[in-house]
Amino acid sequence: MGTSSALQNAAIHLRDEKRVVLFIAALGSFLTPFDTSAVNIALPTIGKDFMLDAITLGWISTAYLLASAVFLVPFGKLGDLYGRKKIFLAGIGLFSTTSFIISLSFDPAMIIALRFVQGIGSAMIFGTSLAILSSVFPREERGKAIGITIMCVYLGLSLGPTLGGYMTDILGWRSIFWVNVPLGIIVIAMTLHYLTREWKDPAGGRFDLTGALIYGLSLSSLTYGLSLGPVPAALGFLVLAGAGIAYFVYHELKVPWPVLEIRLFSGNRVFTFSNLAALINYSATFAVTFLMSLYLQFGKGFSAEYAGLILVAQPITQAIFAPLAGKLSDRVEPRIIATVGMAFSAIGLLSLTFLSVDTVLV
């Protein structure tokens, strides 16, 4: 009886742990896309307050995304080595604290710098939350759990333009950063109270600092070169980025503990093309949100609140279909679902190329 009772208690604990991990991962996944989409809708207002051009406004978003991209892989590896929960908690704390400080900013350079730091926190969250989720949920339940988490990503993208636009019009653009603080506190409190164990790679290893530096500098050079436009200096940065990426691949194939396992791409075509599809999809999605925010407010003269209501169409559709696609991927070949999704994305992007100032809403 004692053994049976212990097994039953262990099963109940595991079930409760899975629910808490799913809730925390979902809430953490909600925070960063909500902030990103809310900031996008507030960019024209920020630009008017500080008299910024489109390039500088772009860097308010780009600094955040650049930091997220540069630090995502290194912090994912650090989570494997030293504990994913530790990195996740630090990321939530950094993200929330930086959000509060941004709301007090008085200079555009300060905003851009803090957005970069905030992006580091975002990388720590995303680099570990799904890994924790995968560690807790068995393979047959993983697709559904990840689908729910991705739904919260799109829910954040949905509420960002609408709630962000409303808050920008009523309370000012600084208010959109206040939302992150109480949500971050809730996530930290629940993680500390309910998640008593740690998750990390039992194989151990060492952190490849050289590889992480090469990766970060190459990606930074690429982003900066692209932002300069058609000028000679841009070509130099792009060539430097290409050389850096090539050397990064060479370096990672040689070291025993790579920060990014390149062989995953060379030995698994499905994994390679899945990541390529995700890169293309998210690049296009974010670019559309940024450009449409400027188009609707500067080109069409709409308020931030009204522009947010228009932009909510895309993410709310994604929020509806994400959990369905995740659940379906447990039964149907995921590449088929991804291919159909990319086809719909391509059709939507093609239709947006015909937009002009005179385009009507309906």
C-alpha cells in the first residue's frame, strides 16, 4: 500500500508540475511578443515626442530583436549547463526591470540601449521556457503543450496592438511598459514557489565563449550593414558578417562543446528546413507589423488605437490556429502542416504589395 500511495502522490505531483510549467511558460511567452507589438504601435508617438526619423525609430525595435537573436543560442546553452530555471528567472527579472526603467527614459539613445538589454532578457526567457516545457511533458503530449504556448505568443501579438494603441492614446507610450512589471512578478513568484527542481543537461560540458562571441559579432555586423542601406560602408559590414558566419560554422564543427551544434543542420534536413521556414516566416511577420504601423498612422492618419484594431487581425488568427496546428502535428506529418502555413503566408504577403495611400479598408 505504501508503494502504491507513493506512486500515486508522485503522479499527482508530476501532473500539477506540468500544469504549472505550462502556465509559466505560456505567461512568459506572452510577455515578450506583447511588448514587441505594443512598442511597434507606439513608435509613431515616440517619434513625435523625440522628433525621430524612420531609421532611428526602426532601431528601437531592431536593438531589441538583435539582442534577442545574439543571446538566444548562448543562453540556451548556458541553461543546459547550469540550469534552465535559473536562466529563465534571471531573464524574467531583467525583462521586467528594464521595462520599468524604459518607462522613465528621457532620451532616444537611452531607450535604444535599454531595449537592447530588454532583448537580452527576452533571449533568456525564450532560450529556456520551451526547453523546460519539453523536459516536463512526454513526447505524446509535447505538441499540444507547445501549441498552447505558441498560442500565448500570438495572443500577446494580438493584445499588443489593441491594448498598446489604447494605452498610448489615453495614458501615453510609457504606459505600455508598465504592463510587463506585474506580469513578470507573477511569473517569478510562481516559479520560485511551485517549481522546486532544476532542469539541465546531465552530459555537462563547457561553454564555448569564442563561438558565442563570433556568432554575436557576425549577427550584429549583418544587422547593422542591412540597416545602413545602399552605401559602400554597408557592403563592408555585410562582407565581414559573411566571413564571420563562415568562420563560426568552421569553429563550431571543430570544438568538442559547441554553442550551436551545426551537425544538427547537416544531418537532419527536416530540422534544417523547419528552421529556415521559421526564419522566413517570422522575419516577414515582424516586418509587416512594423511597416503597417507606420503606414496606418503616418500614411492613413489613423490613431494608435484604431491602427492597433486593424493590426490585430493577423495575430488573433494565429492565436486561434496555433494550438490546433500543434495538436494536429501529434497526428499528421508536421512538414505538411508547415508547408500549407507557408503557402498562406506567401499569399498574404503578396497581397500587401498592392497597398497604397488610397487603398480602402474594406
